[in-house]
Amino acid sequence: MESWIAHDPNSSPKDHYIKYQLEQGGKIIYSGINEAEVPHNSSKFQGFVKFKAPQVEERTAFVLRAAVFDGVGNSVDQTIMDIDVFPRPAIVGTSTIGFLGETSQTTTYLKNHFGNTVVPNWKDADVIWVPSYTDYETHKEVLEKLATSGKKVILYNVPVGDHNIGGTSVKVQNTSMGSYYFTSPQTGHRFTENAKPFDFKMWYDEEVDYITPFLDKIVLSDNWSPILSTGNTNWVEDHGAAMAAGELKIGEGSIIICQLDVNNRLKSNPVAHDFVEQLIFN
């Protein structure tokens, strides 16, 4: 965790220091102290607040509290950050997953992440991940029959255009104000019913080692149930709600569209792991 001081006056007080502590349920878990370098009329990086995340059995809320003190011990400023600590991810589902089409960076990442649940023949899988819409169109009849029989088909990163999917009209368009760093799980869908409002926000990208946007296309359809919602807004008008992910019930199974970029996200963003696990195993 980075620590910074922003100081407006044209002065640089000396002998200041920073104290921080990690709290859970009113108890201090970790604490530390560092010398502060207060800049004049500027901001300055103070270093990293490092601690080993406590082991938990379920998602647990912690508070990271920091304060700047002057040379005689008076508190000059304080700040807090709410932190949720998650248990180590474990693949607990019994469904199998198969990948249709050529191997891609994303499918390789998902295969490595979900390991023993992957089967080589996608037709034998309970869940079929389709990374290329062209492959969906090629195998559309077979895929929709499999979905009708009770399997789950996940269409990943559907391209811009007007499509017919599962007998419904689906329009996909680019996000209108750049790629998004966030989407809303507050849809009431079973996959996201336990998510917090700001869980799908500012996800870390393992490949580049910093936060990157994860949504660049939205879905519009009256026939699909939103899993993740977003806006269809530009600089001039608000065209209402849209989907970042949605589900169409078809027979005994379903077809899911997922527009979130999940590549290089699942190991370091527990919510991303939980979300994809819900898509596959729920």
C-alpha cells in the first residue's frame, strides 16, 4: 500500500512521523511507524505500508488507519482505508469446462487457473467457453441444442454488431466514453447477489502490474437477464442501462455473454475469481 503526504502551505515541518495500524473488529492486528517527509506546497511519496494479510476463512473486513504526528505527538491528520481480506481461492465446483476453438492467451490462462475441471472435448463439457464469436456462428446449431439440453454456453467478448443469439436480437456496441474500469453487480442475479456495490472496480492486471480497464463493449437486449449492468451514456445523452454480462435461459440450460476482460485478473482480484467461478460452476 502506498503512503503519501499532500501539504499545501509553503513550509516543510520537521520532526513529523507517520503511524499506521491494521484493525479488525476493534483490535489492532499490525502496527508500524515511519519518519515523515513533509513537502512544501506539494505531495510526496512516503513509502509502502507492508503487512502480511491475515488468514481468514471467509471474506473479512479490516481497517487500515494512518495518522501524521508532529514532533510533540499531536495528531496533524488522519485517514482510513477499508480493506477486505479473502480466503485463498479454491476450486470447489463439480462442473467440467471445455473451450471451443483455437487456443488464445485468455483460454490458456483459464485452463491453467481452473486445472482439473477442464476437459479436452468441448462437447463433453458441462460448460462450453466460446472465445470467438465466429466459432459460435459456425457451431451455432450444435451449441444451442446443447444449451437447450441443460448445458451452459459462455460467449466471451462478443464483437460489435447486431446478432441473433438463442433466437433473440442482441446489439453489441463500444463503450462511448472510453474503456471502463468498473461495472455494477447490483442486478439481483444469482451470480452477483453476494457482491458488494464497488466490487467490480479498478481491477489489477497481472501482466502489466497495474490497474487497467476491463470493459470496452456493452450489450443491449430486452430478452436477457443482466448479470452485470453498466450505462449507455455519451457526452450528450443518457440512453439508459446496458449489460456488461447477461444470461439467456434456453430450455434446461442457458447462454451467457461476458464482455469483461478476465485475462490476467483472477489470481490477484478475488472478486474476479469468484465471478468467473460463479459463471462456470453455479
